[in-house]
Amino acid sequence: MKYEKNQFNCPVEATLFLIGGKYKPLILWYLIEKPLHYMELQRLIPKATPKMLSQQLRDLEKCGMVHREVIPEKPPRTLYSLTDFGKSVIPVLNSMCNWGATFLDGLDMVSSCNSKE
């Protein structure tokens, strides 16, 4: 997809356009470690309905952050992985994780978020 600088009012708007969405950051976060099948993502993000998860994955694929590969098995399986462009958002996700961990610590909750690279 082609984007132009003037379609965004500021860099934060551009970032939110690409990774904003109820489950997009989670999808990207889980794909940092390794490619995952659709059903693995669904298990990791149980609150996402199949329709919503599919839509968020399509959006991430359309903007070039996620690569989708259909594996010709019976039944066919779909594998998702980060593209190089998708990997460029890892520092942003790590910052979100660290900020969230600090927030949760302030609520006296246990954080299960570890930085990924």
C-alpha cells in the first residue's frame, strides 16, 4: 500500500494508523519470537473473535507489517510472520510493554511482560 506524508497530521497519527486497533499490537507482539499459525494466535488472544482477528491480520498484511503464507496441507494452514517493516516496530512494542509494566506495578499487580528482541 502506498502512503503519503500529507495524509497524516503528525507522526503519532501515522503510528496509530498502522498499529492502532484492538488487537494489532498484540498480534505483532506475539509474532516477534516466531511465525505463528492462525489458531495459535487465536489461542494467545482469546478475547479476539475470529472475525476481528482475521480483520486485524488482513490490515497488518495490507500495510506490509505481516506476511501471510498458506501452507498447502489438508486442511490448509495459514502461517503469519513479521516482515522487515513489521520488525521495525519492535522497539515501539517494547516501550509499550515497559510502560504497561510500570503502570501495572503501580497497581500492585504482577507483570508478565518481558522485553523481546
